[in-house]
Amino acid sequence: MEGMTEQQAMMLDMAMDGIHQHAEGEDQKMRDQIDQMDKMDEDDFEMLRQKRKLLLVKKMKKEQDWKQLGHGRYQELSDTKEFFNSAKKSSRLICHFYRGVTPRCEIVDSHFEKLAPKHLEARFVKIDAEKHMYLVEKLGIIMMPTIVLVKDGHTEHSIIGFDEMGGTDDFTTEEMGFVLGHHDMIEFKADLGDDIAARAARAGGVNTISIKSGVYAAQIDSDDDDWS
């Protein structure tokens, strides 16, 4: 392909294959569901309705619990203790370490403001890196913005800068959501389309994500003297 290296072209082909395979898989699921419905009688439908009702009630209860923990809003944490408590209480914590004078941090803010209300399954927070040097040193943060992904009390990965979003400042909220979904931090479902897949492949971004990155992987322990 014109303007692309052989490696980038291979990455693009892989991205496109993934999209097509996903579409084919969804079509087969739909056909299977239709076949199952054709075989159902009235009792089966009533049982299905009751099951869906219970699932809906369970989902509403879970969402209410999440909201009580601060999910659904993009908030700033005031101190180090609040960060550790949040990491323990929320199974998925997405924390943006920022500096007030860094324009790219404002870009992250704008996307997180949109994502937080739509993805209650994760808590979106921010921390002023210059005011919390203990955390910066403990988590190995070397540049801003850095987005630390904490899952079940462990820092799974750090998104440093914008390389994973294509290496550009004008990435979309959908692309940010796709990256967070790739790291299993949010349940992101969207048809990215060929254009976004191609852009990611050319930039070597979302197709080259490493789930864990050595020095940035750490456990959120409860024996820190500064906050326990």
C-alpha cells in the first residue's frame, strides 16, 4: 500500500481481518439465537422474561453500588490516602496523573469527562502529579499525561502520552475508549470502522499495546505507612 511500510501494511491487514471475523461471529450468534427462539414455547418465554428481569435488577443494584463509590463522574482525588482507598474499593480504577501547565492533560480531561458517565464499571479520577510526588515515585511516573490503570488492586499498565491512541493530539473519545477496552478497563463496544483501524495500524498504536510494562507494574499494598 502506498505510503506504508511492509510491517504497517501487515498490521493493517490484521486489524481488518479482526473486524471482519468479529462481524461474521456476530452474524452466527444472531442465527443461533433465532433458531433457539423458533423452538421455544410459552413457558420458555415466561422463564426467559423472569430471568431477564432478575438480571436487570442485579445490574441496577450494581450500578447503584458503583455510584456510591464515585463511579459515573470524573473526579480529582485530594490526597494519597484517597488514591489507595479508591484502588482497593473499585475493581477498575483509571487514574490520570496530570500537570496544570500541560495542554495534553486537558485533552485527557475532555475525553474522560465523556467516558465516565457512560462506563460505570470503572472509576475515572485524576491526581495533580506535582502535589503528590510520593505516588509519582512509587508508580514510576516520568512524564505527563500518564494514565495508570489499576485492576483488582494492581497497576496493570500505564498509558504514557498518546502513542497508544495513534501518536496524535486529535484522537477521538472512541479511540480512547477502544484503548481502555483493550486493556479490559471498560466494557467498550463500538464498530470502530475501517478508517480508525487503518489509522491505528499506520501509527503503530492500538495494535502494538503491551498489557503489562515491567517497571510500571506494581501492587497497591495496604502496608504503606503514609496512608495505612
